[in-house]
Amino acid sequence: MAAPSQEAPVLVAFTLDFETGGLKCQTSACTQIAIHATRLDTFEKIGSYVSYIAPYDRKEVAGATKKRKVLKSKFEAEDATPMDYEAKALEYSAITMDMLEQYGKPIEVVAREVIEFIMANTPKCPKNMKPFIIGQNIGFDEGFLCQMMEYAGLMPELKKLLRGHEDFYGNWHPLVLDTIILGQLALCHQPEVNSYKLEIMCEHLGVELDDAHDADADVSATTNVAAVLTQRMRSIGGEYTGDDLAVSKAEKSRKHFKI
């Protein structure tokens, strides 16, 4: 009697993008996060989460490298120092401090909601098939994701949900896939391609990008770039051997101010 067939586990990835108050995850604030859950067999979007993050102060993070204490306790009012919100960075993302005060949630709340979002959109699977993170220049966003989770004390929970590794100092990092590297592998043979910025790759790959530098729009475009490049990898002799992958149309997501 033949053994019953088992369905293959569904692989899921989470595309991530942060808007921030600067370039240093040690001192710059997270201002907006967008994260989409995507099935990797079809590239169908199965969920999304977007939030502004209310202004917050620096604080000491448990487990941070002892040689570099740059975060002070928010409970010491006289020493409270806001995280960096550089004017240039806010202008780049078209996010204002008023927007963060009005629409932002506390970073600890956002971190908990991100954990719940990942849990809700991860099917049962073996450890070696747990989700991973996709992003454009994802090393930047990974630093701010770790900042957020450390601030909220939720790094152990994140570690349970995603694939990752520990560095030399024992700090855990999620496994990430950078669409810049994918783009370089796919497009570096074309002499006219001399940059791998998101908007330029979208132009070369026929991917729509609205509201550039808005986290949610950037996540949609990044996922679509990964889908187009994946479809090319799944092609044999110039012909795709499976069903067409889902490429979602980017939606304008800025509801609180005029572009």
C-alpha cells in the first residue's frame, strides 16, 4: 500500500523596508516600517504591515556590546536624549515630526505587532525552511530591525521565527537576501546598467514604483524585483517552465500628506 503523499511546505519570505531619521542604527531613529509576507512559489502577497513609529529616546539595551555604550536609559529623565532625526533624512522620506507624533505608535508596540505579523503569516515548516528577510540594501534595514527588537526585548522571539546566525560576539542576525546582489547577478552584463538603486532596477525590469522612499511602496517594488529575477532563474532556454509569478501593482500609500 502506497504511503500517503505529503504536501511540500510552503516557503515564505518577508520583504522589509525602514524609513529612518539617519544612517546609523546605533543612534538614528526608526520612523516607518513596512513588511510584506510573500509565498515564494507564486510570489503571492499574503499579508502586509505598515506603521509610523512615534519619537523615542535613546536607552541602554541589554546585551549590547559593553565597549560601546551609546544608548542611555529613558528612565533617567535628566539624561534622556532623543534618537537622531536628521532634517535631511526626514526630507528624503517626506516624513515630518508632526506625522510621527500624530500617527506613530511606540516602538515597543510596533515591535510586538511585527512579531505577531510574522507568526500569523508563517506556515508550519522545518527549521531549515523557516522564513528569511528580503530587502533592497537589506543590511541597512536589518540593523534597524535589530535595534527595534532589542529596544522591545523581543530579539529571542524573532530568533525563533526566522532563519539566522550568531556573529563572533554572540549577537544573532536574521538571514537576509539583498535584491542589489540579485540585480548585479542578473544585470551586470548589460553595459548600460551602472547603478543598482531600486528605481533604476525597476526601470530596467519593467517594475512599477510609485511614491519612492515610502516604506510600503518600496517594499512592493522590492518584492516585484525579486519576483521578476526569480522568474528569469526559473526559465529554461528563455521559456518559463511554470505558472507566471504574481507581480503586484504598487499602490500609493501616503494618505496623510501631499506628494
